[in-house]
Amino acid sequence: MTPLTGVQDIPGQCILGFVHYAVPKIESLIHAQSIARDAVRDIVPLATKVAVATGLWSHLGPGGVLVLARGLASGRTNPSLIYRFQANIHPNKEAIRWRDQVCTFARLNETIDGIVRGLHTRGIGVRAGTGTRAGTGTSTVMILENRPEMICLLAAMSRMGAAGVATSFRSTPSELSFLANSSHADALFCSEQTAGIVREAMPSMPKLKKNRIFCVDHIPGFQTLDDLLDTGYGTEPEAGEDAAVVIYTSGTTGTPKGSIRKFPRNAMLGTLQVLACSPIRTDDIHLAILPFYHATSYAFTSYSHAVGANVVILDKFDPDGFLATVQEHRVTQTALVPTMLRRIVQLGKERISQYDTSSLRAIMLSGSPLSAELTRDAMNALGDIFYNYYGSTETGLNTVAIPRDLRLSPGSIGRAIEGHDIRLIDDHGALVENGQVGEIYIKGPMVVQGCECCDPIVQKQHDEGYWSVGDLAWIDERGCYHLAGRKGDLIITGGVNVHPAEVEQVLDSHPGVLETAVVGLPDETWGERVCAVVVPREMSDTGLLESIDVHCRKRLSGPKIPRQFDIRESLPRNPTGKVLKRQIIEELTKQTLENGRNPTLK
């Protein structure tokens, strides 16, 4: 990993001085704990480098160090520690701006504490019959749009040692009841926008009584967040022991799966390792536009707050609205999924130039594959400001491609983040050579502790604690990883393995193609045939299919050339931008059964 500018220039005596100050303080707090002193000595120098590189160094005093030390000593290094830390060193700094509302770090931390106390007064997170804190086994569902309360609630669940279950505000009543029941939710928070969904789902959520359902707005029939906070302010609550976040995966391969992200004692080290290779700074203005129930949004909002950056929350995404917000608030960094980036690029350089985006120096991408063509188009339109991360709900963030990587290896997911070990394994369990495709197995500090309702592919582990979610990749001559699709998407045609991502990359390079999805469909002769769903730049392009066929035959070997095409105005996607290939296969299979062989079959 290329070191961050400035980190390597930190005077040695500066780091040593801080280490000599901090390590004894921390060790004195953890002498009775099970934390290895070697781990502490790993964390402190890395924390010092991150503090200097991000600009946090100039704000860090003994009080802030002791907050972190106590968290490390107790093993409670979950996201709620961020807000106690920032409330100590930046109490009056703006933490969140949403619409016309502004919230400081001190107020944010007070609200988090108030939620914890308010829930305890109602017996939520308290062991029955004892009046003592339990935390373990307690979970709370949040069905909210992007707003500050979502951040407060997720942090409060961590602080009370409970699990926060964030779900889409677009969920149907049946989806909400499934998530609430499968996560054994003890409480639920909604908004005016989602209250109707909750009302309809209530009969099928027997555990959730009305006195445990709260609305962050004031509407008839619901207790409010203010009611909860009125009983919840006072002394600082004791931190919980078993904090977790339950993030439900997108369900692109079937029923959504709840990934339980507990926060182990080395969670602080894992966070620092990501921050050490990120462009996030203390004086940043981060634009939160991805939905907070999405792991990418939650991660980069937390990382931004970890160093004291201000977060501007935008309710919904549209390309012009995004650019206007960047201009208005002088946004310096943000996180997007490639689908959003594509919509911005489609505006064209002339329209993009109508907005002042000069403040924007970093766009972090994650959530779905980034094509080489989109990489080049985006960098040509907005500059070399992109950082492409790879990770999953189950493993956290694992690799990053910095702008130089994306110029020289377009579409790459870069190199492993420090502290993460990656293996590419073939079907026989052996390591593959560079240039060959293998299944990604990851070992790192933020791998989930378990899953609810998982299918077998998500639970696969290699030896020595390596974890796989079924993604495939290869390594180029520069040492950068490139995604090659998901193992479950592999097409086997005539006994030949075809990786959809390779075919999609060739299709996307055609000048008349906007985006594509490649799937395998049943075929009597070949077992499966390669089918390409194509979204053209111009729907009126009558010669497009013939042109694409010629384009593919020049660049792909026979089995990889699509034998069936389907032209569409758009690809089906879930709310976080992932293409729903299962839905495409079902639609095309039904179409074939109803209409016979497709006229575009080659």
C-alpha cells in the first residue's frame, strides 16, 4: 500500500514521545484485562500516524487519550466510542447537518446516552428480574430514511451492548415483519414516512408491543423519540459488553441474510488500518448520500466521525442534486456506489462543469463492481479523486485502489488493506497464480462473528479462519486485484467456465453500450448459454446487436461470446445499486418458455 503523504514525515521523536506517554497509561488500565500488551503497542503507533495524517493530532489531548484507553482496556471499542471521544475533544464542533438542523458532537453524544437510558427505563436491554444491564440478545429494528436519528440509534445500540438492525425505509410490511421476527427485535423505531408500513406489519410482529415502538416524528398513535429522551438524560451510562450491528445483506442471491457484526477487542486496530489508507481528514465535509442501512454508508460516516469530520446528510440521490449539494456545502469527500457515479457521468462534462466541484477531493466507491469504462469516464469528468474499495457485509473493507491504481489498472479493487490477508483459491483448495481466477478468502479484524438465515456459500471458511462470500478475482502484473464475478454466477457452457465479469468488461467497452449484465441460461446442447442483457446509449441504434457481436468475436474466445441478447432500457437493481441477476434469469427463462427460442439467439 502506498503510504499516505505526511505519515512517513512524522518526526520519530514525536511518535516515540506520544507512545511513551500513552502506552503506560493504557497498560495501567488494562493490567487485569486479557488484552495482550503487544496489541496495545501495535495500536498506539498506528493511532499516532493516523492522528497526524488526518489532522486529528492538533486536537488530541490527555482527555481524549484516556477515553480511547478506557475503551481499549474494557474491550468496548464499538462505534459508540467515536462519539464519546469526539464529545471530549470537539464538543462544540458541528458533527451533522441535515436540512436546516445542526448537531454538535456533544449533543450527539448526549442523545446517544439518552436513548440508552430511556430504553433501560422501559426494561429494554435489562435482564429480567434483576434490574441489571444485559445487552446480550437485545436487538432493535430501525426503519428510517437518511436522518441524524439513524446515526444516534445505531450508536446507542452499540453503547448499550445490543444489536442494531437497520433496514430499508422502502421495505414492505412482510419484509419488515420477517426482519423483526428473525432478529428477535425488542424495540422498533420508525418515522412519519414509514409509520404506515409499521402499522400494517404490527399484527405479524407479536413480540413488539405498542409501548416498544417509537416514532422519531410526532404522529398520533406512536410514542416519540422525545418521550424516550425525556426519561433518558442523566449520568453517563455504563457501556455494554456485547455490542453488535446486524446488517441484512441485499438478498441478491435469495432471502436477505442478517450478518452479525460484533466488535472484538481488535476492532480499533481494524478501524485504524482502514483510516491509514483512506483520504479522510479532520477538516472534511463528508456527504452521506447512500442509505444508512447500507454497510458502505454506515462505514464511511463512522470513519469520517472518527476523525472529527462534519457529515452532511442528503435525503435522496439525483445527479444534479448531488452536484448542487457539493457546491453549496463545499463537500470534500463522499461515498457512492458505481450506479450513482454512472448517473453523474451521464450528465456529461459540460453540465457537470456548471457546478463548482473544486472542493471535492475524494470519492470513495464500494458496494458493486466498478467497470474499467466507467472508471475512465468518471476520472476524465471529475479528476483523479476516486478510491475503489472492495469488501462485503460479512468481511468489512478489505482492499482499496487509490487514484494511481485506477489510472494504471482501471476497474481494479487495488491491494489488500494492512492487516487483511487475502488468498485466491481454486476449486481444489490450492492457491492460484497471478492472472488466474480464484475464489477470494479473507482473514481480517472485521470479519463478522456469524449470520442469521445464511445460505452455505456465505458461511464457507478455508483453513486458519479465512472467510469467503463466493466472490472471484485475479491479480494483474501490478499486483492489483480485479473482480471476476461471483462463484454462483459462473457460467459453464460446453464444459468451459465463463466468468460474467470478463464478458461484461468487453461489452462495456463498446461505444454504443451504456451498461450490461451477463448471465447463464439453460441450454439443451451446451448445458448453459451466455446471455447478455444490454442497455444501449441510444435505444434507436438498429445496428447495435450486429456491431456488438463483431466487437465480441474480436476480443473473446468462442464459448465466451454471448449467444443470446436482450435489449433493455435499464437493469433491475436493488436499492443499493446491485444488479438483480437472479431476477434477470427468472424473467428470461420465463420468456423463453412462453415464446420459444429468442430471435436474438446466435
